[in-house]
Amino acid sequence: MAPVKVMDDYKVYNAHPSKVEALIHRLFASARLDLTQIDAKGKDYDPSEWFMVPLEEVQKGIELIVSGDVIYYNYDRQQEKLVPAEN
């Protein structure tokens, strides 16, 4: 596999990191890449943590999680941005 470039880093306080990760995955699920990669040994790998989301939208998503307002937003894949959830 190719090296990864870390684009941003967050510290999690007063919350379970895996729960924060689950919120991020749910928020950006519509932008998850649907692909299979074959490693150097020929083994298939289906990455579940790769998303096509602008960094600015990820940062907004983190802010929404921290504020608790994430429940009022969805990620619109076509617009490539977080939008208010429709009731």
C-alpha cells in the first residue's frame, strides 16, 4: 500500500474515541469510496475508512460533533458539503 498523508489530527476529550469515529463514519457514509484494492501479496482489501470529502467539510463535521448539532446535518455527496437535514 502507498504511504498515507495525514491531513489533520484531533485529540478527543471526554468522549470515547470509537464513538466519535462512528459518528464521523455515519455523517460521511454517502461519500465512502466503493473500491477493492489488492495488496502486494494478492489479498483483496476493501477500505471502509476512505472518504471523498473536502477537508473543510471534515473540519465542519468535527465542529458539529463537538457542539452536538451533528444530528441536524447530513453530507450531500453531489454538493460536496454538509447541509441541514430535512425533517
